[in-house]
Amino acid sequence: MSDEKLLSIKSLSVNFGGLKALSNMNLDLNNNEVVGLIGPNGAGKTTLFNALSGLAPVASGELEINGKSHKWPKAHDLVNLGISRTLQGVGLFPELTVLENVMIGDNKNARSGLISAALGFNTHDEEKMRNRAMSALERVYAAGIADRRADTLPYPVTKRVAIARALVSEPRILLLDEPAGGLGIEDTEWMNSIIHNLATQCSVILVEHHMDVVMSVCDRLYVLNFGEIISSGEVETVRRDPAVVAAYLGVNN
């Protein structure tokens, strides 16, 4: 982990009608750091991801990337800002191969688009896309299944493929939304290893209810409750915070 700041969010507020989903939220992310975002259901974690993804209306707040101020992004701005995201639902195309599913995420580099490349209109682009997709699959230990159809995969493997699809655009900031959700112990250990490796090449903001994963992979934590940060800091400091125990860690979610 580097202490060089990559992302800074200042005084972010998101409102849905009269409801304050996020209120004056501040968050920093350093280079090659894994930051965990935890809290009860409805605390505002997904809203933060949606704000960063151009999917939630930002009432106020500042966004800086590498010290440069940016407008809050629209969905189509993410790739150019170096941001990529997974979703809670895997969302693979069942009739396509694993490799084709990952190539679909390469809209940053595909000049002619996946469909044109697949039809042979630009074989040079297609080869470059395949190479990037294979590299992304290698990072999630899934290169050996590149030619399998997505609908033949067990659920834990689809989670890895979804991460590869987010990685193929070579993001500087990766938003991981519950990557360990629904996984057993062995697959959770795989996911821990993947996230540790990801942080060698990009920075990660992780939303996860699986606390063993959070405590294993995160450098720092932000704890949300009712749209506000109630605690932040290094993992061991946060997990001993009485406010956190009362709001989240001591409650069976």
C-alpha cells in the first residue's frame, strides 16, 4: 500500500426526495490500498458506489482523482476516469463463453466495438481484446475456463469471471460489491487471495458483509450507519470501536 492519495471524496450528500441517503461523507483512497465500506443494510454503501458510478443524484460534494477535481461522473465517464465496478448480481451472458463475457467489459480499448471485432471487421482489435481478457482472467485464476459457456459454471466461479470483466478495462479504482456473497469457506479463501493480488495493480473499495473477508483483506475501514460515517481507520481500531459494535459488528445481519 502507498500513502499517495488516489481518490478523495469530500462532503458527499445524496438525497432521494426528502430522504438523506448520504450526508456529508468524506472518504480517501490511497494507491494500492483496499478500503472496506461496511454497515447495516440501508446504511448507504451501495449509494456511495452508485454516486461514483453515475447512477445516483449527487446533491453536493467534491471528487478528486490524483489531486485533480472532477465533476461527479456519468456512467459513460467511468472508464476514462479509471473506475470500474462489479455488481451484487453477477450479470454474465449465459450463452457466451467466459472469454467473450470478459471482452464485453473492454469498451475502453475496443475502437471498433466487440460486435465488429467478433464479426471480423477488425481482427487486430479483436486479438488485443482477447489478450487483455485473458490477462484479466489470469488475475482471478480463471484462464483455464476461457472457452466454457457461462451457463455451465458453478456460482462461485461466475463471481470471479465478473471481477475479470471489471478488470479488463485496466482500472485504477475498482469498486467490489459483495464479491464473497454466497460463497463457502474454500471459495472465500480464493476471493481473499484475489483481492490481495488486485491491490498490487489497482486500488479497491470493498462493500462486503462477510466480515472474515473484510478483516483479512482491508487496510482501512469506513463504517456507515443511516448515511453517515460513524467510524473510520485501521481495521483493528475500528473493530474495537463501541459505536461500531453497537451499530453493526454486534448485530447479526
